[in-house]
Amino acid sequence: MGPASPGIRDGRVLLIPLFMCVPTGVRQMRRRRFEQKLPAASGRSRPARALFRAGAAAAALIALAAGGIALRIQAENALQSAGPLPASLRLPGEMRLLVISPHPDDEALGCGGLIARVRGAGGQVRVVFLTNGDAFKVAAGREERKIRPTPQDLIEFGAERQREAMLAGMRLGLRPSDLVFPGFPDRGLTRLWTTNWAVPFTSGYTGVSRCPYRLAHRPGAAYTGQELLDVLKEVIAEWNPVLICAPSPLDDHPDHYAAYAFTTAALAELQMQGRLPEGRPHLMTYLIHRGQWPVPRGASPSRPLVPPQPLAGEAAHWELFPLRPHEVTAKQAAIEEYRSQTGVMGSFLRSFVRSSELFAREPLRAVAALPDGAIGLDGRGTGWEAVDAQVLSPQADTVGRALRRGADITGLSVARDSRNVYLRVRTAGSRSKGVSIRVEARALGPDGFRAVEVAAGAPESPPPGIRMRWKGRDLEVAVPAERLGDASLVWVGASTRYLGLTVDKTGWHLLEMPGRVLTARKTSPPAPARPPAG
Ligand SMILES: [Zn+2]
């Protein structure tokens, strides 16, 4: 869990189209009135009143439509419980489980029952809490009895959440020594992945650019992507887990999908350096934030946790982990230890108290290898016919996305020839005013990581050497291959904004890069490093 619960974020998204559409509605009404030459009647207040009424009526209509969409999404999710359940997760015999938790409480919500099972069977568990959850101002303010908590209040709140995590861990059979607290910045993990890989990030909440916690894995560690990657690599290499449970790349919360990216990056680099045993560890992901999911809210201990409807059939292979009654009880007790969280969003947290937990295997898809010049970047989609989108994003799964179709991403496709890597973002509707799209690629090759970021529709031009074309529903980008190095793996993701607020985002997904290609060269490509997928 993090500070921006999906409800809050969806609320913000919902407001954007309303804000934009109301003046349009008023303008249309005003024009119609003018055309009909309605008498102004007596006094100046009547047309103003009529205008106000028309505006209010338009706003009400849009609110009604938005409400209808929200209800539809909720109903579809509720229906999922009646559908066929995913297959059951089978655990390896010898168990060393590593849970990657972006904030204190995600481990209990996503994996509390699994942790209890492993500990009950004598297995070992480590939990890495990437952040102490110190950006959650609402909860901190409640805790400190202040409307505006200071940076120091937020650091103290982070230390309090750390204590809650220890109490919750005890409910699941964990000792404080099983818990790792690197203390990275809450609401900052995406920045560490994108802009602050090497230069420390300063948290806008706590005001610090180094871990301020005394009881931390490395007190004073710099807030950089490289540092976070090093911590994860160190924990994985030293502790040698059989199974890693990390957040899903499909999670709505930025810290959560960044946690997936960092976890897979740590695994990939360890694999490349020959520091992982053959076939280990397995990686499974868990989902916490996705629109209105889970439905219904509140504890339902006899109901299984099933995937959100828009994600049920695609992208990930889901597996159900049925819990025993005492494991459900232990999980619920662990969740209740997070008093600072249950006080502000108890019903959301308790909606993970179910008869099962839900995990997914992320398929490792490959970048499509095409002959030189196959992709025209001509705005007509030439060359893309042969490429299936490697990253699919559900359509109209929030009110904001349903109403602003030009910002609703449906898929991200990636291809390469011997000269360029091509990325195409497709949206549900055509390019529209006010919408901007950001595409990011971070590649891993023999000489480390290289990243490229392109923003379209924002007041910035693409970095030198990068070409792009945005026409209709497609934004196409061509990145010279050398900008990404001799990469064998690449993480790609896209996001859209409307009036400065995020509408859609894909998270970052790991793809295999085919070896140096094709028609131009005849050398055999090197075998791509395959990170341990489940
Ligand atoms: Zn979280």
C-alpha cells in the first residue's frame, strides 16, 4: 500500500474530463441559445441563470455517465468471482521465500498467507521493505494530529510504520531479523528508475536524499537507482531464495511497478554475472492496486481473491494460493497491526482477507526482429503488421480512460532491425489536444544499463538522433540501436497524461532483445540472458 490509493487517484482522474468538458458543454449551450435568438427577457440575471442551469445540467449528465462507467467496471469485477478460478500455485519443497514489499503492509496484503504457510512448514522468509511509507501525508497527519505534517513528522511516521511491520511480521511467524529496511523514498521509486539512477533523488515529502532511518539496512544510503539495485542484488545473492514474490508490473501504484522493474533488473544482472544457481529463483508477482479492485471491499474470508476482470485473460498467468483457516486468521491479525493504515483505509486493506491469495507469472516476451527498413515510421503503421504488441493494457478500465480515449493506452509494441529499436504506443482514441505520451526504455547489456526516454505532446522535443511520429492512434519512436548498447534485455513502459495528470500507464515490462540482427550481418547472435522466470 502506498499514499495514493487507487480510489484517490481514480478520483483525480475522474475530475479531469469533468473539468474539461463542463466549459465545452456551457460553450455549446451558449452557442445554441445564441443561434435560437432566445429573448433575453427582463434583467441581466436571467440569461446568466439559464447559462448556469445549462452548465449544471451538462455537468450532471457527464457525472452520470462517469458514474455509469464506474458502476460497470465494478460490476464486471464483482462478476469475476463467479467465473472459473485460476490454477493453484504449487510450492517448491525446500522453501526460502523472499518478498519484495514497496511499503510496510504490502507483504501482508499480498503474501501474508504464503508467509504464514512457509514459516509453519519450517521454511525461511525474508521481507525487503523498499520504503518505510513515509510519503503518506494523510495517515501521518492523522497519526501526528496535524493537518500539515512536517518532513520530520513524516520521517517519524516512517519509523512508526517500520515498528508496525515488525509487529505484523510476528503475527506471520517472522522475527525482526527476517525483515530488511533499506528506507528508500516512498513515492520516489519511479524517479530512481528513470531520472535518478546515478544522481540522488530528494524526497518532496521528507526532504532527504539519503536514508534517514537509524534501523536501516544501510543508514545514510543515497537515494539512487543504482543503490537500490545494489541492495536487492546483495540480498538475493547472499540469501539465495528459491521463490521471490514481487509486485506486479500491472499494479497502478508507481512504487509497485518500479519495485517489479528493480527486482527483475537485479535478477538479470546477477544472472549475467553468473551469481545465481541454475533455474533459481522462481519469480511470482502479486497485485495490490488496480482500479476499484478488489471487489467487494472489507474482509470476505470465505471468498477467493480473483484477478480484476480487465486483466483476467491477458498479460499474466494467474495462480491461486488457497489458504488454510489459521493462515487467514494470521494474515488478518498481521493487517490489523498496521494501525496507521487501517485508520485511513481499513476496508481496502481488509479486502485482501480472503480464502486465497493470488499470484502471477510474468511471461518473458521478445522484441520482434525485423529486416532493415521494414518499419516506415510513416504514420501509416507500415511494418508493424508483423508485430504483436508485447505489452497489452486494458481499455476503458477506469473512468478517466473511458472518457479520454486518446490517453487510454491499449498496447506497446517493440521491434528492432540492425540500426534502430522501434517503439509504438497505441491508444484507444486518436491523438487529442492536451494529451501527452511518455515512452521509456532501459536496456541491460554487457556494459550495464542505458536508458532512453521520449516525451510526445509535452513541450519538449525528442532527444537528438531519436525520430518520432504521432498520428491517429499511434505514436511511433525510432531509437538508434547504439543508444541502448549491445542490450540483451530491455524494460519498456509508456504513460499518458492529460492536463498534467496521469491517465494511463503500462508499468515497465521486461523483454528479451534478439541478438544483433539480421539482413545486415551474418554473425550468429549471442544467446540472450534469460532471467529466472517462474
Ligand atoms: Zn504499497
